Amino acid sequence: MTRMPPLDAATLLMAIAVIDTVACIVWLALGEVLRIAPRAARRLSAYHGLCALAWWPALPASMERLVALPLDVIAAGLLAAGVRGLMRVRYGAPDIIAVVMLGLVATALTAGDPDLSSARAVSNIAGGVLALMAAWDVAIGAGFRAGLTAVVVTPYLVLAGGCLWRAGGLLGWMPSGLGVAGLGANAPLAMLRLVVDLTIATGLIALVMQRLIARVRHLTRRDALTGLLNRRAIEDHLARLQALTERGCANAVMVLDVDHFKRINDELGHAGGDAALQHLAAVLGETLRDTDCFGRLGGEEFAVLLPDTDLDGAMLVAERLRGLLQKHPLAWGDKLWPISASFGVATMRAGDAHGHGALSRADAAMYAAKARGRNRVLRAAGEAEFA
């Protein structure tokens, strides 16, 4: 049986260049076609494109100082900047730019030295520092669980360690023969770089896909007009609250409906009606607790789920919301248009099917409030005996 010859460094470098070329195209498509983190995607596309140029085996050796090493530093800076953009960390990139500029200047200062060891060491130090910065940004911004975050951070640490290890060898800080040779003459090092490139690209694309899925899930649970929870999301939260009600927790449901909404639509048009609903969502949403669930059931009807709230507390909340809405008219055109709503309040009871009973009782109380003159709060029928 004939054994396959081991992969040499030149073949591995070709594979790295091909992978970087493909990654360059993928990130360009993600940013420009799908509009996913366009700025960060452009930086990562440029990173992979520069890596493909820097590591392409056909590049003449005489161009290493002028082209390959500066491209390595710039590419490392683009990787760090692209990662920082994807992680959505709040600080900018002046530190990344500073490291890249220092690396380029230090590389240029070695121009008079015929030995490339100093230039290669500078390039590796800059690349190692930038890889560590990228690792830090991934660690604080990935949003994965600790174990998965550690897996995603590892290739950056390996890349940083490899760069700094080689720089130490090039500067004579460690015995010769410890992996000082470059990728073109060191197949194991080239294989390590290939694995690192693959894992970095895979980890970042996985992060993008995870955030894209989270965005889709968010959109499927949100009302497109107001940004509040939609009916499906409200019913899911209602079922969870019902499970807590079965264990003895006090929870309440509030249903409200905009008064004379047809008149608003007729006088202001559909755009004005939409603005009125958005206005209500903004005004009432600011005063609710983070634990409360505020959503749009449909049309001009809304619901608020109040965890750990008894009937008296729910009535107080509803009255506060009613008064708040009345005090904040809608500014439309050059006029202020008064907005009011009718509220129905009910407590959740053990035995209700997924909490739908409480929602129905609150809805009936809301219609009773409308029948009694609108712009008022009513508790559901029979609530006194359960309070």
C-alpha cells in the first residue's frame, strides 16, 4: 500500500490562500448583499483578502519586506477592527490603529538591515498584540456561554501565542530550532495557521448566524408598528404566568383599547392613526416595570401582564396609565390631539387554561368601561370575591 506524501509548507500555504480568498468573498456577500454588519464585514473581507495576497506562494521573496510583512500587520489590524465591530463593544478603534501604525513604522525602520529577522519579529509582535486585543473583544462581546466563548477565543490566543513565540525566536530570546522558521519552511507551523484561520472564520460566521437567528426570533415576537410584543408573544408569557399562578403567585392582566380610534383615523388619516398607536406604546411603555409584559393584541387593543401584582395593585397601575395617557396628547401636524383609553383589569386564577380566562375577563371589563363612558378603569365582574 502506497503512503501519501506528507503535505509540504508550500501546499499548505496555497490552501491558506484559497481559504482566505473564499472567506473574503463570503464576508463581502454578507456585508454588501445581505447587509449584515456591513462595516465589520468589509473589514473582515479585507483581512482575508490581504492574507490571501500575503501568503500566496508565488509572491517573490524580495517583496517580503515591502509587501508581505506590512500586509500582515494591516491584515491583523483589520481582523481586530472587524471583530470589535461584530462584538458591538462601545469603544472605538484608536488603540488598534496605534498598534498598526507602530508596527508599520518599526518595520520601515529595519529597511537598512539586510537580515529580515528584525522586520519579521516586528510584524509578529504587532500581529500577536492585535490578536490578543481581538481575543479580549470576543471574550467580552460574544454573548455565548462561558464554555463556547472559551472555544471561540482559543484560536485568537493560539495565533497570538504563535506570533509572539516566533518573534522571540527571531530576536534570539530563545534557543534556535524552536519553531523559528517561517511558514514557507515550516509545515507544522503552516498547518497550525491553516487550522487557526479555519476556526476564526467559522467562529465569526457562527456568531453572525446566531445573531441573525436571534433577530428573526425577535421580529417574529414583535409588533411591526409599535415594537411591542405581538399577540403570540403575549400568550406565551401569559401561559408562563399561569404556571406561576398555579403555585400560588398573584398575577394580574390588563386590557386597554384606544377610545374613538375610528374618529382618529378619519380625522388624521391612517398615518395619524398609526402615530397614535405608537404614541400610546411609547408613553405607557416608559412607566412599566421591566418585568411587565406590554403588547399589542391587534388593532387598537393592547394588553399588559403584571407579575407579582394583586387586584388592588393592578387597579392602581391601570389608573396611573390612564391618567398618564390623558396628560400626554398626540402632537400631529400643528395641533395636539387628546388620546384616551378604556381599561379592564382581572386577576389570574388557578385552573384557567393557559391564562386565557383572565385575558377574557379583562377584555370584558374593558368593553364595560367603554359602555360606561370610556376613559376609565374597571375590574372584571366577580373580582371582589377573589381579591
